[in-house]
Amino acid sequence: MNSTRNDTLDSFCEYLASKGLRMTDQRRGVFEALSQQTGHFTAEQLLMEAQSLDETVSRATIYRCLPLLVESGVVRKVDVGHDNKFYALNDTTETFKAQVICDDCDRIFDVDAPFMEWYGKNVSEKLGLHVQDQRLQVHAKCPNYSKNGSCSDSN
């Protein structure tokens, strides 16, 4: 286990303790499954990975654990306006991320957008408010999709 992952696990355990909860074997299985995720993932994808590591992890465990992981800052929820919510591991970068979503293949690209962080902070301060959340999403179409019937950027 690398030190960043250990620190994240310790941080999550502390967060759970602050809520009067403990790190169960099933929550540990979910946490381990998180380390297998790359890019954006759904709750169902996390469930499949978690069950491959620990068959006792249930769908209910995933849906109870995800809000805790979001609240603790381990993962972030990305709502792209579809039925499924997507999640991504929070990385160590402090740069604000915007999403560009390919409407043809539903792939989500994270791009650095430090200007948005500055803009949100400055506008809020002028109004005497504190930023709680902000997001920037761009929906785009793949030009190859209309020509070839498939998106060149799909996995």
C-alpha cells in the first residue's frame, strides 16, 4: 500500500469515527475497490469491483458508503445530467476541474480550469457569500460519430 493510499484510508477512518461509524470489512472492501478505479465510474461499476474483492459487499453497502466517501472528500460526485451519477477519486491537485462530456459516447474528460475557481470565489465574495460548490460542464459532440457511427474517443 502506498503512503498516499494509507493517508487516504486513515483520513476516511477518522471521518467515519467522527460520525460514530467504524471501518467494517465491507467498507474496507469498497475502499479497496476504489483503488482499482480509473477515471470516472458509476456505483454499479464500483459494486462489481468490490464484489470481486469481497463477495459480502452488497449494493446497499455501496449506496450507503458512497455518500460517506463524498462527504469525507475521498471521492467526488460528477452529475452529468444522465440517470447514472458518476464518481471519481479526488486527486491531490488543488486545481479546479471542469468536465467535457462527449454526448455520443458519454465519456467524461476532466480538464484543469483554475479560472473558474478564481471566478467563483471573486463573484461570491462580492456578494458576501461563501462558495459551497461550483461546476463547469461542457457537452460536446464527436464529429467522427456522425460520419462513422462511433466516437473515436470512446473506450
